[in-house]
Amino acid sequence: MAMTSSPMMNVEAAAERLGCSVKHVRNMIYEKRIPYFKVGRLIRFDPDVLENWVQSNRVDPEPPLKR
């Protein structure tokens, strides 16, 4: 994972980017469902890694069933 020069995001900024609550992001961290970094006791997110994670979890629509 290559880090970029983009500033790291905290939990609140990640929640805002994902459009969910801080509690939901913390639950995903606890369940290890989202990529993050620990800097001491702080949780940080690389914006590029987070964006790649969002894209990799995208679910494309399926064509409608023919009857």
C-alpha cells in the first residue's frame, strides 16, 4: 500500500466521506471491515486507500429478470 502526500483523515472525516455515522465507522474498525492505520492510539485513514476500498465494495446492478 503506497501512501500519498494527501493528509490522513480521522474517523470523523472518514464518516463524512462515507456518508455514515462515526459510530458506524468505529464498528467497521472494530470488526476490521475497513482499512485503517493506527498512529499510537489514533485511528487514521489514507484518503486514496479509502476511495479504493469504496470502489472495490461497489455492487453493480443486475439486469432485470425476464418473465
